[in-house]
Amino acid sequence: MERSKADMFMAVNANKFRPELLVHIQQKLDELPDDRFVLVSSVYFQDPVVIIIIAIFLGWERFFIDDIGLGVLKIITCYGLGIWWLIDIFTAKGRTMDYNYRKLLKVIG
């Protein structure tokens, strides 16, 4: 039994999206024409685990998920006196998955 391209994409990238959205993403990918699917498969999605590690040790994770303005503000305020840094550690995974989903929808069109 041959796996579809969407199945292979999901096998590699499923951990980068919220679990409740995986069925919706699978359906969207199955509907894509081949030329659009090639474009989607060439997009790099951020790994939530790597972003959490960056959040813990550096606090610069917002730059990696295109939240530049808040990243600069966070650094200027000394990571919100440590409070913002702590909150970002616990929310980094969800924000990364949301970022990846928005990025996928943008590419799908």
C-alpha cells in the first residue's frame, strides 16, 4: 500500500502542529494540486522543542517565530524583570505550533 504525499508530510511534521488541527491539515494537503504540494513540502517549520530550549536558555524565541517587535521589547525590559521570560517558557510550544499553522495556511493559500 502506497502512502500519499500528505501522509509522508504529516509523518515528518506532525509534531510541529497542534494535535487537534492534524486532521484539518491532512484534509487540506490531500486537496492540494501537486505543484502547490511541492511548495508546501519545501517550507521549513520551527520545531517546538528547539524553541522551548531557546526560550529557557536565551529568551530569544520570539525572533524565531517572527514576533520581532515583542522580542525587542522583551529584551529592553530585561525580560519583563524575569516574569515575561518565565511565562514565555510555558507558552513557547503553543505559540510555535500556532506560528507553523499560520505559515502553512499562508503557503496553501
